[in-house]
Amino acid sequence: MNRKIRMGMIGGGPGSFIGAVHRIAANLDGQIELVCGCFSSKPEKSRATGESLFLPPERVYASWEEMLEKEALLPEGERMDFVSIVTPNHVHFAPAMMALDKGFHVALDKPMTFSLEEAKQLAAKVKETGKLFLLTHTYTGYPMVKEARHRVLNGDLGKVRRIYVEYPQGWLYNDCAATNKQAAWRVDPNRSGKAGCMGDIGTHAFNLAEYITGLKATEICGELQTFVPDRLLDDDGAALIRYEGGARGVLMASQIAVGCENSLKIRVFGEKGGLEWRQEEPNTLILRWPDRPAEIVRTNNGYVSGISAYNSRVPAGHPEGYLEAFANLYRNFATALRAKLEGKEPAPEALDFPSAEEGVRGMRFIETIVSTNNTDAKWLKLVE
Amino acid sequence: MNRKIRMGMIGGGPGSFIGAVHRIAANLDGQIELVCGCFSSKPEKSRATGESLFLPPERVYASWEEMLEKEALLPEGERMDFVSIVTPNHVHFAPAMMALDKGFHVALDKPMTFSLEEAKQLAAKVKETGKLFLLTHTYTGYPMVKEARHRVLNGDLGKVRRIYVEYPQGWLYNDCAATNKQAAWRVDPNRSGKAGCMGDIGTHAFNLAEYITGLKATEICGELQTFVPDRLLDDDGAALIRYEGGARGVLMASQIAVGCENSLKIRVFGEKGGLEWRQEEPNTLILRWPDRPAEIVRTNNGYVSGISAYNSRVPAGHPEGYLEAFANLYRNFATALRAKLEGKEPAPEALDFPSAEEGVRGMRFIETIVSTNNTDAKWLKLVE
Amino acid sequence: MNRKIRMGMIGGGPGSFIGAVHRIAANLDGQIELVCGCFSSKPEKSRATGESLFLPPERVYASWEEMLEKEALLPEGERMDFVSIVTPNHVHFAPAMMALDKGFHVALDKPMTFSLEEAKQLAAKVKETGKLFLLTHTYTGYPMVKEARHRVLNGDLGKVRRIYVEYPQGWLYNDCAATNKQAAWRVDPNRSGKAGCMGDIGTHAFNLAEYITGLKATEICGELQTFVPDRLLDDDGAALIRYEGGARGVLMASQIAVGCENSLKIRVFGEKGGLEWRQEEPNTLILRWPDRPAEIVRTNNGYVSGISAYNSRVPAGHPEGYLEAFANLYRNFATALRAKLEGKEPAPEALDFPSAEEGVRGMRFIETIVSTNNTDAKWLKLVE
Amino acid sequence: MNRKIRMGMIGGGPGSFIGAVHRIAANLDGQIELVCGCFSSKPEKSRATGESLFLPPERVYASWEEMLEKEALLPEGERMDFVSIVTPNHVHFAPAMMALDKGFHVALDKPMTFSLEEAKQLAAKVKETGKLFLLTHTYTGYPMVKEARHRVLNGDLGKVRRIYVEYPQGWLYNDCAATNKQAAWRVDPNRSGKAGCMGDIGTHAFNLAEYITGLKATEICGELQTFVPDRLLDDDGAALIRYEGGARGVLMASQIAVGCENSLKIRVFGEKGGLEWRQEEPNTLILRWPDRPAEIVRTNNGYVSGISAYNSRVPAGHPEGYLEAFANLYRNFATALRAKLEGKEPAPEALDFPSAEEGVRGMRFIETIVSTNNTDAKWLKLVE
């Protein structure tokens, strides 16, 4: 199949941060081309965005329903292969469901849906249709996160005992919703869902810990806060977590940690070793040992694992950043999709991207941690 | 009073880590001289230690009771002014009580006592006798910890919202009690008390957060673990903490965090700014702001507060370490003691050392966090 | 002009590192599309690369001469707008000259040419033809490098006194030419030119210092080494540099600094302040002041300069890396080219990319520093 | 010999930085006691300092000549064992010569003397008298510097190729001599000697490189600057250095590097590995390897060398700082001196302190680097 994979986009109009990021990420490796989109619920904004992206006017749609309808009618050599949905949380479920029903593969920004119930339905739909589904938990795309997971699953650290994962941000430290479009929907329960901070970034932290350790969280004991007056959703919180196999975790997420940018960090300690990774310096993975010096593992050196090297593009010392991590999700998804379109079995490394299962886990985490504030029970279960 | 302050020591014989540290710390500024000691419960070991410290044989005692008895009988120009007690936790209470009763001022290693009940009695005795009492929460002695406290109390960060304090160590990651004397008593409930990790280092973390923020913890929700098989005390734990005024904290302490050395770290976020300090790079204090670059505040630059400069000895860029922090406790204590011996009121900066109140807080923390494992209640109170 | 800018490529076939980087960089912002190429001097390799890039076979050429000839004959709505030349150094001059003569704009990897004489001719040709010319000194594309330059030119640091620029790498620490294609041509005088290390990375360091400070180096006193036996070009060297206005610099570059990856770093000190930037943690710029804490300036925060923000894509805390820096060169070049193609004057920020003047400076630096080894004179001039 | 070693001090009166440092360092380990001093050329100041140090008035002298005369007349059980000379550079030679002649061992602050000629004479006197001589190149006292030296001499890095040593400070960035006593004598050729920056800190950098690598510098090509108007000595400079065996070095020292504190740093690269050490984070030594992750070697872990552990006092993770490094010099010197006084051969680890040979090397470095500004020759020899 000697052509690029064709992507349509829902959302990502003027003022969207994440839409542009998705486009760069999809574009970066030259495997995907944007062929159509409905970038805004306001047709004129959608048109203007489409034009700035050099799309033909007839492939820029006034509504996502129209787009899914019309694209489905195009011949196979022309219509989009998958749709990337980058709208606020309350507009995830409906277009994703319809896209799957119309036969499109789907890439979806996290958290998966507005509610856990929706997430379960969507996951069932993914299974039913057999389409590929990408949930963009970006941080799992970093080469050193792959390396971390490889090391843990390989047993280098021994049985996992202790997990610390934290995600402090500061940008919502005051009442900025009126002036910041990105803030506005995130603090609005009608668009964001039951959780604010925990939905926006807590889910990333939760996912990262499960991805790296391969362990499922089983119980949670937490507390959420809303520090900014009149805000309707949590802007901070922390939880103790019990994992299967006896490991214990602490998860901390905050959007009022003044002056912090995007400081996702994880530490894992096992019986034989420990590791540490920080998103803001993502090409470094620290490994700690009981009886020899800590090691500074760095992206794409000769000594890293195959899966880590596979998710790198440039020689060691040439920093790979957030967009490259994001692009890894799209590239792996596109590689798997290409195989599927060619009737082949995708390689295991191509299937290494977050999907519906991770999405349901994230929604369950959100609903559960929100519940911790409304009950006297110390521990709430995170499993079915 | 043109002489050095005279110190006696109980504990600190062969194989003791903390005894030698106390001696260096007391010695460092040339304000205190060691004049007598009972360094071990084994007289021959005590004698050998005394000799290596160039003490006259008659001032090296076979038991601490003998020492306190005999020193009290010496003329004022000769007998020790205060005693430094550096024994394991179960031998804190009795010698401290007797020393106070005999008219000596007391320096005591933390945690204060074996039980909260003892701590309360000891605090009452301190109050009753009017003697000076130093509890060596070393980490409050660092210049940048003083600076952090100054900044918070000065309101630079605004009202405190969020506190993260963590203390990962790795040295007890396996069953080392048989071969490591330092480990042996710390994991033995008969010598250490109700808590292992939480008594040894959790108390430091707890104290540091209260010291820097000036806030009292009011409720705690935690869980302790014992990861190493057959160990009798906790070697790891974490807690959510509520502070007065609405601030929220997370406290994490572990002695099984493989490869970590002594990684005490605190972050505090207020309505207007945040700060971050790490014990392993103690001369740096990071201040974070919402709308301007983070600042790297460094020990003893011209711009630091008076109280911070007062606790420094060398120009900026000449690292001050753990022993200097420890020495600050002794120097401040000695300065206050000198004033007292001269019949003067100690200056406020001389009284800046942890004392009985902090000791009782620490013991209450230990007893409470141990209780969190034995109850279904989510939140336990940390106040009277 | 509602279409993407059309790029052709010379070089960048199998095993090329920098060719793929150029393609990603050009592709990243969706402003440029690759339309043709001659990727290898071996036609079958060129074809295979073209196919993997989804190019139509008729736009994949067997030689660069053929490509330039045939593209020039295509109608304006179809032919490439510019050519990107990513071959080893000895194949820079001829295709660049011909491309300009054929009316194409040119992007060229550094160093500009094989010799200073060629560089001067090429610069004259650029001037004569009036075409846009991009020389990919990647490191000037980083947002924090832009910020650094802005701060210096703005006078924040005062008059510049002292510059330290260093570029240690370790990958050529042993005789790896036989097994590493990237190494092979770089250590071959017939393909690399007069210098090895200094041509490959010394020029980047030299360029970065001139870019950030806005100062021209006037004299150089240096020494080159070849540490690896039987190597024919320098693999290490250092120089003292005199800049106009009295500033003094040290330049260090090495490819035998074992274990170093790509550690370009610059420090500039003026009469009022200093700055520090490291390529391996590129989103941080440290500013130092005499009487207040050092500041940690970070990419794309609200407080950074306009030119720095213009060269960023994602919010603060989402690391931008090497590819984004590279993409900035292409995006700015493409923006300027679009303006030119539309008959408009490019905006100043679009013209912020290295060009022929920087290329000639770099070649002069190479020829001069190589000469320092062959003369007794202490200082050699770096100006006409 | 069951007593402390007895120290006298010349210099170190009010306003002296380094005098207090020497006293703390000598005092820290409880092996040395200060017994007498002449702390200032002004008798009343000397008396006041002596009193604040709890010295008996009869052991506080009005002139250093008087002190050396009178101490020499005291009985052996009472008189000082050695004298510590902490005066400005122009008052090093005479008291050191006289002290040796009077039979005292000597500790002397660096640089050794005012001129190379004096240094040679003093070294000859040391040899002639057979007394112990300590030159306080403090930075060689750090445990991780010991470890670095051990690793290089042990061959872990292979044959040394490249050395970078740098020492940027910022405190003399402007004309502060009038208000800063420490600055005043350092920038005064009558008290400091031929060099300013290079004498004060360049010598430390030079010494550190020779100490760690065990290599002697043979030739130097440098340039000094005086950036601050009307200053009479250099405040900045850099040099290329050739070492025996073919290694090459760069030495950079500056006191106008605004905002830098005391940023001594060294990197050494050999054929098999590299190392990096920074004084401002002194408990970390980075080791770099070609084919495996860099290692973070940390003070006093179980894996460090014996000589490094011998120069540590507290467990890993308890930072040892500048004063501890300084104290190591005194402790080693005192240990060697005790052996000597007891008629024993000092252990090799006790003789690990800088002495007269290092002092002469330092003075030769100063005289040579100053000469580089006054000659057209590119390379000046650094050997006899």
C-alpha cells in the first residue's frame, strides 16, 4: 500500500492547543496525511482552519456528523482511514461511536469519555467493530518510558514494592477560566466531567504507573481539593494506591502547584533496584542499585532496549521531546493500521500504544478518586 | 564567661554513627568542649572511646547513672554544663529525666523517646526544671531550610495550600540487621519503639514540614508497610495529611527505596509561590513563581535573610553540609546556654533549635501513623 | 498562495542520519512537502528511498544533475520551490551552485562547503541570484537560544566580557570508521575537508557564540589534536578567541570525550549578568546576576521574549527538542520563502535563520583553526 | 601520645575569611587544639580574637616573630607543634621560613609565596629541616576528588587524553576593593603577587588537574585579562595546556563571571572513560563510559575506594562540604604529624595532603601564565 495513511480530524480549531499537537505528531514521520476535518462547531472557523492547513474546501465539514457521513461515502482510495478526535471531553463519546460504526479507525484524546459508563460502551464498540483505537496517553510514547517498562517487565528491578507518581502543574493556581480558553473547559463540569485536575492530568499519572510497572491498581484512598475559590472541580489531590501483588503507590496531581510547568515524574522501587523518570528531562532514566552507582540511561544509546530504540529518531544527545513522544503514538498506530489495511498482522512493537482498555481504566480511576471525597471508607476498589 | 561550654556524652561508643556526628557537630565552632562521657554500657568500650577522645580517665564513666551522679558533685567551674544523649531510642527517657533532675541541660537525639507518654513526661520535666533542651532534628539546621521558613512565614508564597515531603532511603531494602549495627536496633521494637522507618526518618520529614510552614498537622490518613520478610517494624509508609488552615500534605518515607541515600525533600506551594529543597543538595532552594522565572536561592549570598546567613559559615559556593547543619543546632543551643549561664536572655536566633515541643509532636506523629494501620477510620487526629 | 512549499532533496538515502532529520524537520509544521529527490548516487538506492517516502517514481532521480535539470523544466505550479542538500561536505558546493543557477532556493547542511574558497563563491552566487539560502546550524533554532540572543542584544547582561563555548562528544573515541558510515566520511579528508571535529561540531560552537552575542570573533589561538591512531583529521581541539569589542572566548570541541553525547553548551558573562545554555537540556536558560538569585528561564512561559515564543510550539513544560529546533529553521525559511513567492517582504522573524554569511564565517573558522597547528604565531586573524 | 596536636595561628583576625575556616577545619575532628596565635598585626585586634577563641592571654602574641620566638622557648609538653599561617600572600614566606627554622611544622595557605623564587627557597627549607609542610589546596580534600584520582591512577579511564578544568567566580565583577576586605588584598599586587585571579583560584584549578590525573603540565599557552577598569591584576584568563604523555588541557579561571559562586569543575577523558566533578555539588562524581550508562558515584557508598572512604565521615547521602574537605587536609596532616611525633612512619593515607612540591608547581604556574601576556611565543614551558 504505497501511500500515506489518511487522517481526518474532529476539533482542533482556532485556540485549540491539543489539536495542533495532534497534527504535528501525526505529520512528523511522514506516514500520515491530513485529508479532511471538522475543526470547530462554528463552520466559518472550521473553514478557516481547513484553509490554513491547505485542505481542499470540500473536505472541510461544518459538523462532525456531516463529516463522518460524507467521508464514509467516498471511495476507499480517497476517504480517510481514521479520524482523530481532539475535542473537549464531553464531545468524545458520540463522534467516536459514530466513527466506529461508520467503519473508521479512531484516535482519541484522553480521558476517554465524559463518564465511565460511556467508556465501557465505547470499549465494547471498539471490540465489536474490530477497529484500531488509539487513546493518546502521550507520556507512554517517550523512549525512556519504554525503557523503564522494559526494565521492570524484564525483572531488572525485582518484584515491585513502591511506586511514587506525581504530576504537579501550576497554571490553574488562580481563577483564570475567564481569560484562558484551555482553562475554561477544563474547570467546567459540563465539559470536563466529574473531575478537573484528576481527569486532565491525574489520569496520565495513573496510566503511566500502570504502563511502566505492568501492575493494576486495586484500591485507592485519596482526597481531592478545590483550592481556587468558586471553582467547581478539583484542582489538586493525592491518593494512596494499592497495586496487585502487594506493591504500594502514592499518586499526587495538582494544578495549583505554582510555578510548576508539566512536572510528571515517576519512581519505582523493586526488591533489587529502582528507577526514576521525569517528563521535563525525558531523555534521562535513572536506575538505582543497592550496591553500585546509579546509572544515567539516556535515549538511543547503543545499550538501550530494542523497544526503546524503536521509539527514537535521532542519535543520543539530540533531545527528543513531547512532540516526538506524541508522534510515536501516531506512528505506531499508523504502522499497525497500515498492516491491517494490507491484511497483515501488526508487529508487536506497532501495537504498543494505549487503547480502549487504558481508557476504561482511566475513567474508572476518575470516578473512584472523585468518590473518595464522598465517603468515610478508607479504601475504594478500582476493579470490576 | 570566658570559657567553652562543657559537654558530657551518653552513648556514642564504638560503631555508633550518630555519636561521632554529635561530637563533630558540637566541636565544630569551638564553642563547646567534651569533658566527660559514658560512651557504652560496656565499661571497657567506654574507656577506650574516652581515651581516643583524649578525655581524662576519671571523667569516663562506667554507667550513665554514675556519670550524672558524679558530675553533679563536681564544682561548678568543672562539671559539665549539659549532657548529650545519643543512645538508641529506648535509652532516651531515663537519662534525660535524671539529667534534668540533676540540674543539667540536655541535648537529645530524635525521636524524643520510646513512647508518646514518655515524651509528654519529659517535656513536662523540661518545663518544670527550666533547663534548655535540644532535640536534634538536624535538617532544620540547614541555612536554606531557615531561608525556606523565613520566606513562608514572611508571606512570600502566600497562604500555604499544598505540602509534599518525602524521605526515601534504600539502606534497609533487605534483611541487613544481622550484619549492620545501625540497622539492628532500628528494626527492633524493643529498642526503636512502635515505629521503624517512621520513627527514624518519618519524624524528620514531619518535623521539617511543620518547621518550614509554621503549620501544625491536624489529621492523618496513612498506611505503613513492612516489605522485608520477618521484619518486625515498618520499613516504608505514606500518608495524606491535613494541616491547620486548610493546607494539605503528603508525607512519604521509605527505607526500602533501593539506591536512595538520604533523599529528604520538601515542596511547599502557596497562593503566590512555591519552594523546593532537597537535603542532598542542601545549599540550593528553588523558589517558583506564577509569572516569572524560578529562582535558585543559594546559601550565604548577599540576598538571603538574616536568619539564614546567621546559620552559614563560609561564602556562597563553598558547600555547607550535614555536619554544619548539625553544628548549627549545637551552636545555637550553646549560644543560648551561654546567655543563660551568664544570666542573660538568649537572642531569638539562638533559640532557633528544636526542643521538647517538637519532640512531643514527633512522638504523637509516630503513634498516630502506626495507628492508621490498625483502624478502619480514614482520618486520625494529630492533636490533643 | 494556498499550497505547501515544495521541497526536493539531494542526499539522505539509506544510512544517512541527517537526511531523515531534514525531512522530519521540513515536514513537522505542515508547511513544506517533499516532492522529489535524488537520495543517493546509486540509482537503485535513490529509488528505494523515494518509494519509502511515497514519492512518484518520476520525481525520483538518478543523479542530482538530472534532478536539477528536469525539475527546472517542470511548470511552476509543479516543480520544487527549493532543494535541500544533505550530502557529505564535498558534495555541497556543486549542487548548490547549480541549484541557484537553475533558479531554486537552497537549504544546505553545514559546514557550507569543502573549502573557504568555495564558500565565498557560493555566497557570491546567493547574492547574485537573490535566492533564499538556509544553512542548517540547527542549534540556533532552539527557543532558549533565541531568548539568550535576545537578552544579550537587549543589553540585559551588559557589555559582553567572557564567552565559554564547548562541544564535547565521545562517539569517535576509537577507530570506528570501518563500521560506522556516519563516522567514515567525517574522518576522511576527501569528503570532510580540512577539518574533522572542528568542521563537524566546532563550527556549530563557533556559530552559536557569534549568534547569541552578536559579536564577531577577530583572532584565534588554538591547537588541534588527533588522538585516535591513524586518523587523518583532528578529533579534538581548543582555542582561545578574541572577539570584537574586547570580549574573550574559549572554544572547546572534542569527539573523543568518551561518554559525552552531544553536549554543546555556552556561557556568556557581561558586565551586568551572565547566561548559560546546554543543548542536552535545551528548554532551560540560566540567567545569573550579581546581587539576586539566578533565574531558570524556561521555554514558552509567559515571560519570554516574542522571538523565543515565536519559535515554540507547545506550552511550557512540554519539552521541545532537537527536531523542533531544526524545524524552526525550515519553518522560518519556508515562511520567508512563501512571502517571497507571494511577492511580499518577509517578516523579520521569518528571516531569522542562518545563511551564507554564517556559512562563510564557519569555513573561515575551519581554515584558520587548522592553520593554528601549522604556525608559530600565537594569534591568527579571523577577518578579511 | 595521648593528647591533641597543638596548633598556633598567624593571621585570621577580624574580617579574615580563611582564618576562621582554618580553625574550624583544624578543630573539626577533635585531633587538633588551638593553643596560641598572633591573629593580626594590630595587637589589640590579635588580643580580641584570642579572647573570643578562649585562649589564655599569655599565648596571644603581638607579632608573629614574637610568637615564634616565645613558643620555641616553651617546654615540649606545652609549646605548639605546628603553626598555621593564614595571612595574605606577601606574609607567607618570612613566617614560614622562621617557623621551620625554629623547629615547627607548618601549615600554609595557598599560593605558597609571593614569588616563585621564595617558593623554591621555602621548599628547600622544608627539605632541609625535615618538618611536615601542609599547603591548603582545599579541593583535593574532597572524598570524590580522592575517588577521581584513584580511578585515573588505577587506569579505569585508560590513558588520559583531554582535561578541562574551570573555575568561574563572579564576586570581583566590579570595583569592590574599597568595600570588601577580602577583595582589597587580592587585587593589590603588593599583597597578592604577580597574579590576581590566577594566583587566587587559577592555582587551585591547576593543582586539581595535576592531582587527579597524576600528570604534570609541561607547556602553557594562555592569555589573561583585566576587565574591571583600574584594576592592577588579572581578573580573568584562560590557557591551553600540554601535559606529559600527550594529554591536552584547557584551564579557565575568572572572577568576573557574574553570578557564579565558586564553580570549580574538572572533566578528564581517557581512552576508555571519562569523569566529571563539580565543587558545588561535591559528593557526586560522574563516570562516563563509551558503551554503558554513565554512573553517579556518590561519597561514602560501599562501592567507593578505600582512600575516598577514609576521607569521609558520614554515611552516603549526608552531604560533606567545603569544611570537611578542608578538615581532611588538617586531619591527614595531624595524623602524619602524630606518627612523626611518636617516632613512627606515617601511613600513606596520612601523607595524602598537598605540600611544598605542589606549592612550587603553583608558583611556577602563576609566573608562567603571567608571562604569556608579555611574549609573542605561543607556548611557554612549565618545567625546570
